[in-house]
Amino acid sequence: MKKFIYRLLIIGLFFIGIDFFSPILESWIIDFYQPEISNVDNMQNNNDWNSVRCISLLSLIKQFFKNDLKYQAVLTVPSLKIDIAVAENTNDAVYQFGAGMLVKRKIDSNSNIIVGAHNLGPFSNALFSPLANNYLIERKVFITNFKLVKEYQIESVSIIFPNQVNLVVNSKKNWLTMLTCTNDNKKRVLVRARLIKTYKFSQLKKSIRDSFYRKKFKFEKQ
């Protein structure tokens, strides 16, 4: 079976081209990767939004084998099967296999949480791709550090230009803002979700709790 898949990939790359197959291969690598969820405070790490570049197959492979990324939380949109590791900081490495906070926040604070991640296009379900390719209003979003859970509901979706950063940063307290690029990478999809409630992870419904473990995250040893 594996040989058959490899042959299909080679044939596809030859006849269709690497530009067509790259997002598919990139999505497979991201789905296969197991992000590490750490209890270590990451707030002191560099927050470098300007370093973030579009994902490439080569950059993913390099980071996959380097395997030194640590994230502090997980965000899930169960209805879209989004299960993504979230770091408290943003840089290009973090964005390869997860999401990053544009402004450093702790999950247990009352501040607005602003999370960004890549969109790999309409044929991918990796990272924040589903946010650019589905109807979002009223969908539930959960974010947790596996101690505390914040439950949100999506209230609005808008398309903005890359230079309209003030619209992203100036969001209300206790709201979640999610940001990704449009499929053509010329604009940004800005999603805002209102906080419904906060509670302990142990109080989370089993069906939602299971979604947090759907992707095989690694947990740092205590």
C-alpha cells in the first residue's frame, strides 16, 4: 500500500507539479507531527511576528527533524476538527506546526487572547485553514492549558488588509481573536469569539475533552 501511495505521489509531482502537491504534503507532515505541550512559561521567549513566512515543504521538514518546539495550550473547534497547539509567543518556528499569540497572554488572564496560524488553502484541514473555508458564526471554540478551559462562541468574521493590525490588537477583554490569511494570502481573515464561561478541565464534557486528544500531543514530563 505504501509503495502504491509513493508511486502516486511521484506520478502526481511529474504530471501536475510540486505547486499543486505541496499543500497536500505539507498538511500530511503537520498532521503527523506531535507538538509538545509544556508547563514551562514561554512568556519570555521572543515574540517576532515579522519573522513569520509562508510555510514551505523544506521549512517544515527542517523543523520536523529539529523537533524543539514547545507550546503551552491547545485550541479546538470541534465542529471543524481543528485541534491546534498554541504557544504564548509568535515566531516563524512556532507557526510551522501550531499557532502563536500575537500579544503574549496567559490563558488564566482576563485579557483578550489573539491567536494566529497559517492557512494552507481550501483543500487542507491543517492549522487554521478551516477558518478561511467554512461558515463560522456561532461555532464553539475551546482553549485550554489542561488545567483551565475557556469556552467561546464565534460572533463575527471579517476580511482585513495585512496592515490593519490595530483592528486585531484592539479587541475587547475576555474575547478570543483568531487570525489567518485568505487563500490567496493577500488579506487576512479576522474571527472574533465571545467568552461564554471558564471552568476546570475536569469539568469539560467528555466529547469535547476527547477532541483535545484527537491529535496525538506530547506532554512534557513532570
